[in-house]
Amino acid sequence: MNNRVDPNFKNELYKLGNKESWNDCFHCGNCTAVCSLTEENIVFPRKAIRYMQMGLKDKLAQSAEPWLCYYCGDCTETCPRDANPGEIMMALRRWQTVKYEWTGLAGLFYKSFTSLIVALILVAIAILTIGFMKDFNHEAIMHFGHSLEFWLIICVFSIILVPNIIRMFYFTVIKAKVKAPIGSYIAAFLSLFGHMFTQIKTFKCDKQTTRWLIHFLVVMGYLGLLVITVFLDWFGTENQSIINLGYITGGLVFVFTFILMISRLSKNRELNKYSHSTDWFFIIWLFLMGLTAFLVRLFIDIDLLTNNFWLYMIHLMVITQWGLLLVPFGKWTHFLYRSFAVSFINLKKASLS
Amino acid sequence: MANEKPKLKVAIYWGAACGGCCVSVLDVHEKLFDVVAAADLVFWPIALDFKYKDVEAMPDKHIDVTLYNGAVRNSENEHIAKLLRQKSKIMVAYGSCAHMGGIPGLANFTTKEDLFKRVYEETESTVNPDKVRPVPKYKVPEGELELPEFYNDVRALDQVVDVDYYLPGCPPQTERFVEVFMAIVTGAELPPPGSVVGANEKTLCDECERKQTENKLIKEFKRPWEIQDDGETCFLEQGVICMGPATRGGCGARCIEGNAPCRGCYGPPSTSPDPGAKMMSAIATMIDSNEEDEITTIVDQIADPAGTFYRFSLPGSIFRRKLFEKE
Amino acid sequence: MQGKNQTALCLCPTQNGYTDWVDLNEIANYASEKLQIKTIWFSNDLPLLNAEIIAEKIKQSNAVQIILAGDKPGFFKPLFSRAMRVVGLDPKNVKLVSFSEYGAVNRYHTGLAKALVACAFYNVPFDVAAKQPAKNVNPETLVIGGGIAGIQASLEIADGNQKVYLVERTGTIGGHMAMFDKTFPTLDCAACILTPKMVEIGQHPNIDLMTYCEVIDVSGEPGDYTVKIRQKARRVNLATCIGCGICSEKCPPNVPSEFDTGTGLRKSIYIPFPQAVPNKYLIDADSCTYVKNGKCGVCVKVCPVKDCINLDEKDHEVELKVGNIVVATGFQTFDAKKIERYGYGIYDNVVTSLEFERLVNAAGPTGGNITIRTTDKKGNKIFKGDSEVPKSYAIIHCIGSRDENHHKYCSRVCCMYSLKLAHLVKEKLPDAEVYEYYIDMRAFGKGYEEFYNRINSEGIHIIRGRTAKVLDKKGKLIVRSEDIEADKLIEQEVDMVILAVGLEPREDAKHIAEILGLSSDNEGWFKEYNYANDPVGTYNGGITIAGVCQGPKDIPDTVAQASAAAARVLQSIILGNVGAGLNTISPDVIIEKAKKLSTL
Amino acid sequence: MEFEPTIVSFLCNWCSYTGADLAGTSRMKYAHNVRVIRVMCSGRVEPTFVFKAFREGADGVLICGCHPGDCHYHEGNYKCLRRYHLIKKYLDQMGIEQDRLRLAWISASEGKQFAELADEMTETIKSLGPCKVKNVMETLT
Amino acid sequence: MEEVRIGVYVCWCGSNIAKMVDVEEVSREVEKLPGVVIAKDYKYMCSDPGQDLIIQDIKKHNLNRVVVSACSPRIHELTFRKALENAGLNQYMFEMANIREHVSWVHTDRAEATKKAKTLVAGAINRVKWHESLDKRHVDIDPATLIIGGGISGISAALEIANAGKQVYLVEKADKIGGYVAKLDLTFPHMYSGKDMIQPKIDKVMNHEKIEVFLNSMIDEVFGYVGNFEATVKAKDEKEIKFGNVIVATGLKPFDPSGIDNYQYGKLPDIITSLELEEMFINGQVTKKDGTIPKNIALIHCVGSRNTNYHEYCSRTCCMSALKYANQLRSALPESNIFNIYADIRAFGKGCEEFYTNTSKKNVMFLMYDQQNDLPKIKKAGTGDNCDMIIEMNEKLSGEAIEVPADMVVLMVGMKAHENAKEIAHAVGISMCGNEFYIERHPKLDPVATTTDGVYIVGTCQSPKDIPDSVTQANAAAARVLATINVAHMEVEVTTAVVNEDVCCGCQTCINVCPYTAISYDEEKNVSVVNEILCKGCGTCGSACPTGAIRSRHFTDEQILSQIEGLMSMQLQI
């Protein structure tokens, strides 16, 4: 029975976010209207909250709208019932991440802090084991590390992320009965990358410029770092401009993630008030990644790495944990889903017009 | 008994009227003996051969009672009315026409000109290619012929001369006439001049046999033939306009007994300054609607308010006649 | 009958997170020591999700009766009733003692709370035990506030042949109601029904009307209060002013009219509105040129009555002795500027409902023409009858009400007056488009639902969805809302936005409460003696409350309450005495009395 | 000299008379042609009054009552409304322009509306010219 | 008729009138009119010297009628009437011509204004000739009060009055007093105990020395008028009682939902009304008919309310009751799923919105439906459904057609007028709205009085309302009663209608016209009779009377017609 209401559905969701205010919404529609990103036929957060409250799982799985939310906090600040729609949207995104993710690991990690810790430790042990097997040979391990990164990306992408995106497409477009003309698919596809890298939509949010800038710089730093380490072999290259670029991107990543961490701790703004454990993992690992990469290259440049090889081991551990656990099953996917959601929503709009 | 007193001198005149009033006098049947015993008829053109000059010859106030029936329509009516007034002690406006203008008074809805046009030119049976009309003076070889002047307006008697008593009805109930007459004859104390006699102070409903309730709410006005009359329910409660509540009783509810609503020939009670206005007000109040559109629809069902509420009384009403542009 | 040791007491801590709440431990001590209750639980120690376990506990305690005491313990009662049932006991023996029912809401009221528990324990109704000794009453009554509530209460008492002093802060009685155009749901004009009452007040031999006065101090005791009143300098002699208005014609300054909520201007010497009672002029010292700098005095020169205007008049104090006081101080509307998103104070044509009320009023500044706001030469933002007429309107409900960020409560009247305003717009401008945005349509009163249905059929767009913001787009206003039933977001372009502002306690309500010793609730509304049982009494003997100062309500409810307050006053006058008031009676006295009356 | 009509008006005590008073207290200016007769309720106004006014030389008659639903006596104004329509029909039959009689709802706050109504009615009657009832009646033969 | 001697006084009102009206000319001209003995103008007629002038003239010139031409009679008619009284003249021998509000303040042409002023004064002079002395009349008020209905409203009103030491007769149809409130376990929004609230009041009423309670009793008909009513209480023994005021508090009747097909009430076992649920709470167990505990409980709001097929009005209390039940259910059955199926939540009372907010925090699912056009449908569940019933509905906040599982459905039935409402209305002579609730005298300013003086309506017989609102109304009516009792007599309108029995023909047209049922038909005399105590003097009957038998005192035909004549005669003279 897919249209049967289910009051217990919320219980499932409680683990994905702050549950205090989940029943409070009385559906005035303020959140939808105050949000600068809503459009005539693209309404959220209220609608998604409604599905959540009523336990209409299918409907929730079919809506890509939660991904359009950048959690600026306007809705929560102005909510007349303190129902915290922003946070509910965040939780719903987590739920959707779990829903799209086919292995079930995402769900496990989101709901169980312990399992994530265990997995992280297991990965760390695996890296240590490999290091041990390679006699902690610094050249061999760095070489191994480099190709591990490469294959990790390929595998995670093809085995986890691509199927998940396809699942997302299945839920939000096919099951939601979005029937868009072919031309709009192309347009949607083209718009995808722009959104992915710039998150240009954030600009429509009021008073969000700084936040966008930080976010943009982190994304740019992260992607830059990815390209530079994996494809341009930052740790191996002698090309000074690549090296410099690496420093910049690495620096961007850890400096700005640090700033983000501080603001999350201070909870000075609505969007910072509630942090799920996975938020912290994401941001800490990003920070560690940037910082360790930066330090590794620095140590290479000042010839300290050989004596401080543990640094690279840590970096490799962080990077593997990141690539193997946090990217496919954690908040990183938001980056992907969000971009695709914009395209899928465009399809929806095209089908409605 | 009556013989012991000098007989009353009585005059009866017929103005603009149908003659019914005179007939009503004749209708006294065997009471005629009492009447004749008590009175000398000194002037009664319909029944006895008196000339105007006979009247003119009488000294002033020679006649005890004049019963003037009919409205004042032309110069002759007016002249005789004034003449009789001069010669009479008591002037009685006898019947609806003298009282309020009566049926002839309905001519006040039109003008002399239109009447003449219709009568002398337009009626289906008229052949008058030269459009000849009556004129007051017409020269013939034998001399000048004189016709009374036909007035533009019909007037009630009291609009021409002072009237002492009104004896309403179209025609007045004979019994009422006899009562009044005998009262005068017996020298009973007369009501103050200007009174209506031979009719009740209360209106017709008081003597009406039909059942009266407070249920006078009208959603639709009906003509008498449009209802299934049970003979018992008040006409107004059946949506038929009945002038009963605003018309003096005394007629014996003749029309009602004939299952026809009252038309108002006995005229309004003394408390009514205008013969139709009170009834109009009452009837409108009975309309069972507060919605303007519905009210107008219901009002429109009264085809001819003026004719309905002033059937016998137009000249005696506040407005007396219809206004025309050229006036 | 339950013996003493067969009673279990369950104490329920506050659920509202009051920090300074009644001291439950003290009550627990009291119960165990003085009442010798053996079984005392704290509700938060109990498994409140399981009736069976509670039943087990009841069984263990041997109790046959349970007293649930604390902050609204009724919320737990069904559970305990069920548990009693499980044990096989009569669920009717679960007794409730709600501290807040009689205003025990903080630490200082612990004694009162004890008394409440004791009364329940001794099975004596609290009202019986707490019956205060009667005091002789002065038959004269003070009514504070000249709005409809004060008017009604005054007339009611005065018609009972008793003397009333009606004290009004402004220059005229009438209050908010006088400002309204029509009243829902019958749409009769407020002035038509109110002004006769006002005139009646002005002419009533038993009413001493004191306008432009403020109560500054109340002392004494129930039945015998001494009230100090500041008679603000009116500067016009009430007795001799003939209300001709020549002074006003010649008065130079123009200032925003309070009566017109600033939508129009008035002079410094003015009459609040043409039908004011008393229909006499007064001088507003704040704007009077003479009062400010000693120059002018034109009004004195043109006044046809000798010595009528005295520009140097000073405030003075008057003292009254009264037996009863009716408080009917009313409300103020929510300041829409507090919610910037709606653009009030930023965009000219965002108006409050009260301003709009004046705007549609035939006696208002525009003569009933709805127009846009303009700026006059002196920079006053006012409405003029010949300005442009807006063609489309948005009416936004719940401004400041039902909002955790502002007022949590529902203001009770806004839905209905908004519908009324929509109707008035449509009546004046049949071609106008009117959009109404609401959360829940609260058309609850007599004839209200019918009114709602009627308005709904008049071609007004009634949209479920709270407007979140009003934006400016080239002079037009954009109202952004979700249309929940149509499942879409709408950005409606309109010419004028009407904010249905809620009601809130007057700024000085707290001050008045202090003067009179009244309790207020969290929001600042005056606390009634008992929510359901006695909505007009207070904890102070001889002081009753009426109208919106007790909580938002519409006109009929206000009038009913005002009459109810008058009933209390008349009752005490007829009896010749008045109860002393709960706050003057010691909890120990109540407990003693309960003990004495107890059948245990 | 321009024709200055005389308009007799019947105002109910509770709404319309108060409204007319408000026009005064608000110093609104309007045509001087309206002469007011106060009745307690428009429901008191009956055809006789209207006819009498015309008969005595009024050029127009104005009746004002509370707005529908507002009547101080519940429904008096509806009774007036019913009569009004019948009177109008009768006037028409009697050759008197229907526009010479007018029924309007004026509430106690509608001083302005009353002033406007007075002006409007005066204009209407001016355009109709003098009412001839009185003259005609006095010269009947 | 005595000789008419009129004094006319034209006020300057400072310059208010004098500026635009030549007051001296006015007084000069009108002095010439027949009947006028003296005409004067004065600066301020309303001032004490002005009034003295009138009083002196009345004595000196033996005036028997006075016309003051000044401001609006709405302002100073009473002032001058008092002056006449002081001079020993009946106060109704006075007429005012309003030459300020209707002349000087609204016109700009002084000549025309003066002319108009003269006509108005002439009208007043002509009118006042027909004025007659009217004497203020009083009726005595019997201090006892009859209260019909012993629910919370009746009880509250009874106590309020009896506590002032005045006799009350309380007539209750049932065998005990307390009404519906006595059947409530808890009250919203504070969850206070209903029983604790009303029981002390019941005890007080039953033992009050000033209250005589008649149980199992009815009132057949109330005779008389304000201050002087009498009736027979029908019980086992009949008893005649006399009283001055009546408070009707007949209360409500719950809506019977069996007529709504969609809801299957009476057809499926665990569909109950709110009152049945209330009883379960009082008995401490909420169970299905089979004795088991329901897992899914749905509360459907607006049953029989806000729907033109049943009752268009809102029953005002059901939303809050439903929220209360949600709280009670949450407490009694912590594991249950609770669904509130509603249309609009109407939590308008003090503390009610907060109650709604708190309730929604208790894991209660709120589902919105269209109460007018699209009622939920209850059907029996299938075997695999894991519940007893399925409610099919279109949920408005999500736009989805959904199914709601239910093991128990509670129908929040609305309020109807009491079944005896009609009889009682007849008995005491009050009227009802279309839906059998009683009509108040004025919906805003007089919500407890009726058009029948001395008869008040309180509580849910007037319209649905909650406990505090009912209690408030009850107390309000008590105020009115106490005030009249305290004064002991009541002034009644003197400008009433009166029937001339010599003319009245008994057509009864007037009877329906009167909004105050002041006119009755005397069958014996065949005339209508005006009860002058009930009459408010609107004059509508006078205008409806086809015979002219009804005179509206102080607004008689003669007075008004003469005023018209006066207005117009002066007009032509000028």
C-alpha cells in the first residue's frame, strides 16, 4: 500500500537528524515562500516535510526538491512554529542518500556511528597492513598510494556512484512520472556541470555570498587537489607550477574547512545549529586531507618526508578512508546528487510546461 | 307619527354617474312608503319631472336634504351642485362618485383631449371623417345650441361645494340609506358636518366572515381567478388584493359573499388621509421578501396599483389626477 | 471512604520549563509530614509510557486514591485512570490538582500550591476552603478604559442605579471599536451601533466620565479602594466648550491623528473624531506651539467662549474612593515593523489592518476612498481621498500571531476582520482583485462560517498559505506565498498589502497590573481568577477584568465579558460586601479551613 | 433664476439622521435643497407622507434608512424598501417621474455619502424640472 | 383642544449658526406664524441662561409648546426636554429644528441657508401643534428570576444572581443538574478536571437558600411581560411561580452522525462519537468493543458542522476537544497512532493555540480534508491490512489520496440547538435563527438579551460555545437581571404604538410586522393590541396598518403630515 500513511516512518528518520521539532510543522507554507530557490511548481521544504510527517516514503523518494536546498536557514529562522524545516530538509537529504545508495552501507553509516568508526579503523588497518607488507618502503608505498587513489576513484565511481545516480534518476524522474521532451534532457545535462562546480544557485539565496564563496573555494580546492594529486601526480612531479598550484589548492581546502569547522562549533547561524556526526566526519576528513597533502608535499620539498614517513601513511589512510567510505557513502555524494537534482528538476519543469 | 311633523323636502340629483345610486334609492321597496310618508321629493330628475328653473325658483335652504350622486364632470354638474347647495340645508354626497369621484373619476388617468379623440375619432365603431367634436355652443339655424362644458378633470362633490354628509357606496346599501334617511326624518342627533354616514367606522374586515390570521405574507400576487378559493380564507392570505382592511364596513360584505375581494367603494375610514395610500402601504409591507430584486418582481405582479388602490377614489386622493407633460 | 494512608500523591514537575517554578520538594515534605501521605511519587521518576507498571506501583502502595498535583497534571490523568482500572480501582479516584488553575506558577506560590494539595487531600473544593471573608463595599465603582468593554460595563452598572467613574486615557471614549468601519459578520457599521452607547455614557446621570485621565495609584483594600487619578491638562474647559471647532480651524500645526492611526492629520487643538464623547476639544501639549515655545495662542483669541481655553493649565490629581474596579484597558495592535520581511514602514502601500480600517471608513481621512499612501509637503505619510486607487490587494493573516518568534497565541479576530476587509474592498471596488493568505480559517462564532462562505463566493481569492515576504518590484508589491491547496508557489503582484496585525497587551499593561496588583500570564494578558469558572474575577477582591485586556476576543465576547464583570460588581453592591480576594488570604488559613470542613 | 428644487427627506433616527449630522460636524458642504424630517425608522415612512410632500410642492422626496441588515429595529428598512417599490410604480402611473423619489441607505458613519447624495439628488431633480403636482391640483377644474 | 401657544427659540450657537443663518430674521418671520406666541433668538440656547429663558417664557406667556431651533436633537433634545419639565410642561410638548448640522454647517449661501432654516422651523412649529403629553411609564420588577436549563450556563447564572441574595427558580428537564460539563473528564486547554470545576457549583446550587431547583420539570408557557412574568412549572406537582426576568439556558444537543453515509456510524463497531469517547475516559479505559486496545485511532473533526448538508455553522469547540482527546489518548495509550483528520484547526481561545502547538509535538498526525465537498470514507479493512478499518481521504496539505489505518474512529460531533428549543422559544416568546439557535437582541452589543425585554439567552442555546464563553454569557445575563432588580422598576418606552380600537378591524396585518412581538390579537374584541411594554416605538406597524388604527405616538400621521405642510408652506411664502 503505497498511499497508506505511516506515523512510524519518522522514527526511521530520527537517526538522520535532530528530531526535536519534526512534528511541529502546521503547514502554513512560510518556509516554501520564504525560500528564494522555490519556483512556481518547485515547492519545498513544506511539501517534503508533509511527506515525511505522513510517512509517504515513495513520494519522498520521488522528490528531488530537497537537493535544491542549500540550507541557508531562512526557513528555520522565520518558521512560526520553530519546526526547523532547514534541518528536516538536511535529514531528508540524508535519507535520500541512503535510499539512492544501493549497497546499504550509507544507511548503516548514517544511522550507526559505531559502524562508521569500525569501518574507518578497518581501512586504517588495511593501509597499515599494506604498508607493513611493503616494508614501509617509502617509494613503493607512495607509488602504491598513487595508483590506489586512481583505482579507488574509478571503482567508487563506476561501482557505487554511477549506479546510485542511475537509481536517483529512476526514483526522481521515472517513478515520479516526469515526462520531459528529449531536448530538455540535453539542456539539463549541459547545465549539470555548471551547477556542479559553481553551485551558482546559492546566489539566489539572500545574504549568502560569503557562504557561497567559502563553499566555492573549498570545492575548487578539493577538485583541484584531486586533479593535481591523482592525475598530475603532485607528490611525484617536479613541475614547479603544478607544485605551487597544489599548495594553493591544498591550502584552500584546509584553511576554509577550518573556518567552516569553527562556525559549526560556534553555531552562530541557523544553518550551523545542528550538525550530524557525518557532517563532522566530512569536514574533518576534508580538512585532514588538505592538511596532510599540504604537509606531505611540504615535507617532500624540504626533504623531511623520508624521516617523517608516517605523515604520508596518515595522508594515505585519510585519503583511502575518504575515498572508500566518506565519498561514496557520506556527505560527499550530496555534491553529486545536488547537481543532478538541479538537472532532474529542470526535467520536471520541462515536463510541466 | 311622521305625519305630525312637516314633511322633509328632499332633492336627489344625478351627476356623472351610472344611475345605480338612484336605483338604490328605488330599491327601498316597501320602505318607500315610509320614505314617501316622511318626505316630499322636490327634485329628482330621473323619476319626477322637475325643471332646473323650479329649483332656481326655490328660496335658499328651501330643500331639507339633497342627495347628490355622481361626480362632477361638466359644467352642468357643477352648476346644479352649486345650485342645490344654495337651496339645501343638508348636502349629502351620495355614493362613491359624489364621495370620492368613483368610477368616472378613473378618467383622471387621462385627459379630455384624449378622451374625445378616442370617443369621437378612434373607437372601432366611429365614423367621423370630419373629426367633429362636441362644442359647448353650436349655431344652428334655429339659434344657438348649448351643451354643458366637458371638463378636463373629474371632481368629487366636495371639491366643488361644501358637503355635510357622505353616504358612501357604489351604490350605497339601501338599508344604510334608509337608516340615515330615517335618522334625519326622526330628527335624531346628527353627526358633525363632514361625517361619513351610513357606513361603519370600522373597516370591512370587522364584518367579514372569512377567517383572519396574522399570516399575511405575500410571495405572489394573484388575480381572483388564479386561486382555488375555499370561501373561508382571507383573500389577502391567498395573495389576492382585497381592499377590505382599508374600506369602511357597512356594505354587508356583498362582494366577499360573492367570493370576490373588496374593491373599496365605501372609501377609507376617517383615520386615513388618502383613500389608497394606507392600503398600498399595508400591501407592500406584506410582501414576503427582503431581496430588492424579488421585491420588484413581486411588486410588478400588481398590474395597476393606481387603479387597484384608487378604483373609486382617484379624484378624492391626494394626487387627484395623473399629470401630463403639457400641463 | 479513603483513609489518609490510602492516598498516593504524584507530583508533576513543570512541562513548560519554567525556571522559577513551585518548589515540589517542599510540597513533598509537607505532604509526608503534615498530611502524612506515605506514597509520594514524582511523575518524571515514573514510567509514564506504561500503565501496567504504574498499576503495579499503585498496588504496592496500597493506595485507593491518587492525587496528581503539579503543572497541568491533567495531561497524565488518562494514564493513571487506566492504571487504576487495571488494579481494579475506581478511576474516578484520580484527583487533579493543577497549580496554575489558581495562579500558582512560581516559587512564591508554593504555599498556595500546598493549600491546593491539602484541599484535594481533605476532599474539600478549593473555592469553598478559600472563600474569603467579606468586606463592606463602597457602592461606587471605577471602570478603567473607555473602549467598548468599559462602556458596556459602565452602562450595565449605571443602569443598575449605581455610581460609576469611567476613566479614559484619551480625549474620548470609544476605543478601538470607534475606529472600525464595519463589524463582522453582520457588517453593521461600528459607529451606528457604538455612538448611541457613547452618547448614553455622556448623558447617563450615574456615570462620571473622566476622559484624558490616567489611574496612577490604587491603594486600600477590596471594597474600599482609594484611587489616584491624574487629570491630564486638557487646556480646554469641558464645561464651557461648545464644540464649535473654530479654534481647530485656526490652529497652525498638523500632526498625525491617533484616531486615524496616522493615516490622516489633526490639529494640536482637536477633537479626536466628530462623534467623540465628550464632544469637546482638547490640546495635545506635545505639538502645541504655545506649550512648546510660549508663542501662538491663536485658539484663545478665536474662541467664542470666554476663558474656555487655558493654555497654561497643568495636570492635576484627583482622588476617588471606590468599592469595585473594573479593568478594561484593552489592547494595542502588533507592531508590524517588527517583521521586516513584510515591508511595513518600508513600502508605502503596505498598511496595517487598523490603518486600512480608517481608509475604508467613510468618516476616515479619505472619506472612504481607498487610495495609496502619499507624502505631503511636510513629509507626513498620509492618505488622501483623491490619490490613486489601488486595484489589487493582498491581505495577510496572522501578522505577529501564531508565531513562535512573536506571539504564540491566536489573536482570535484577524481571520474574521480580514474577510470583512476583503468584502469592503470588493464592495467599494467591484473590479478589484483581493487575495487573502491564511493558515487556518478561524470562523468560529455565530454566523461567522456563513460569513466566510459568503465572502468566499464574492470572487475573493482565499489562499491557504502564509505569506513569507513582500518585495518591491518597480513600485508594485510582490507577495510571495505558497498556495498549499494548489500545490504551487505564487508571487502575486498587488498594489496594496494589508497586514492583519494581531492583538497584544498594551505597552502599559504591566504597569497597570502593578498598580492594581493583578497577575498576568506569560504574554502579558491579565490573569482571570479561573479559566473556565470565573473568567472575569481576579485574585484581588473587588477587581474584575473585562475585554481584550484578559485575552484577545471579538466584540460580542468582549461585551459579554464586560457585562459579566458588571454582574460581579452589582452582586457585591447589592449584597453590600465583597470577597477579599485570593491573594490576601494566607494558604495556612485555607488549609485550616479545609481541615475543618473535611469529612475525613 | 435657476430652478431650486425642494426635496423633502425622511431620515431614520439611528443611522441616516446621525449620518446627516456627521456631514454637519465634518463641515461637508452640500446643496441646501434637502429638508429633513426625522422618523425613528425608515419603516415608519408610508406612502401618504411621500404623496403629501409632493402635494405640498416638494420636487423630490428622499428616504434614508440603515443599510440592509443594520436596522436598529431589525427589519424596518426592508418594510420601507418594499413600500418604496410600490410607491414608485404608483408615481409612474400618476405621471410623476420615478426619479423624484429615492431610497438610499446611509449609515451613521456615512456623512460624506449623505452630502453626496443630497447633491446628486438635487442635480437629478434640477434636470427633471419642478414637480407640477401642487400647481395642477390647485388649478383643477 | 386647548389653544396652542408656542414659543420659538432660535440659537446662534455662537457664530456657528449665526454666521450662516440670519437668526434674527428667522425668529422675526416665524413669530408671524399661527400659534406662535413668542419667538426669540439667543447666543447659546443650551447654556443655563438659555434654558432659563425658555422656562421664564413658559411661565410668563403661558406657553404650552416649545420649539428650539439649534443643533441636532441627538445632542440637546434631552437638555431642552428637561427644561420643559422644570417649567412644569410635559417634555414631549417640544420639538427641535436642526439648523446647525443640517443648515449652517453644510451650506455656503447665507440667504438660502436662512430660507431653509425658516422652513425647518416652520415645520417644527406645525408639528409641535399636534404634540401631546406623554407620561413616562414604569413597570415594577419582580426580584425573582426563572432560569430554564441547569447546565453550566444556567448554574453560573443562578449562582451569580442568588449570591446577590435574589430568588432564583432553576428548572431542569433532567433528573440532575450539571449538563454536559458534568460529563466531561477534562477540559481544554489546561486539562483541568471538568467534574472538580462543576461539582462544587452543583452542590452550591442544590443547597442554596435562594435557589429553588425543579428537576424533571418543564415550563409550558410564560405569561406576562418584563418584571411581571408568571408560569407553571410542570413536574410531578405543578407549581405556579412569579418572576421578573427569564434566563434561557437550554443548551445543546449533540449532532447525530448516523445520517452521514461516509462515516458508517452505527454500522461498524468501533466508530464512536466524541461523547462516547469522553465516557471511556471517565471510566478509565479506552477499548474497542471487543475489549482490546486500539492501536490506530482517528479523530474526525467537523462532523455535522461546516457543511451545508448538515449545519453550515462551526461548532466552535470540536477542534479543541479533538486536540484534548489526542492528548488524553497519548497519555492513556502511549503506543497508539493518533490521527486528527481536520479542516481548519480553530484554536482561538486563550491558551488554545499553545495547546495546539504542544499537542502537535506529541506525535499526532494531522491530516486535512475538505469538510464541505470531500468527506473521508471509512471502510472495513482487508485481512492483510493490520488494522480494523481504513479511512480513505484526499489529504489537502499533501494533495495525495491516502489511506489511514484505524482501529477506532472518533467522530467529533458538532452542536445543535436543544430539541426543546422551539417549544421554549414559543413559551417565552423569543425567536430563532434559521438553525434553531436563539436570536440575540444585537449580535454585537447585546449578545445575551433578546428582543423580548426581560428574557435573556445564555450558553449554547444562543450558538455553540465553550465553557468560559458560556460562563461569561451567563454572568452577563446575570448583570442585566441584577441591574433591573436593583432598580426595582424599569422605564418603558412611551413613544409607543397604540391601537385605536374603534377603528381597528382585526385584520392582523400588524402582527407579523412587529419585530418585538409586541402586538397580539384580541379575539374577543377582534382588534390588535399593542403591549406597550414590549413596543420600542419604531412605527413600522403604524405604517403597515391599512386602517390607520395604529398611531405611532410622537410620530403620528398628523404630526408628520403637518410638519411636511409646515416645511412647504414657509417655502412658498418666502
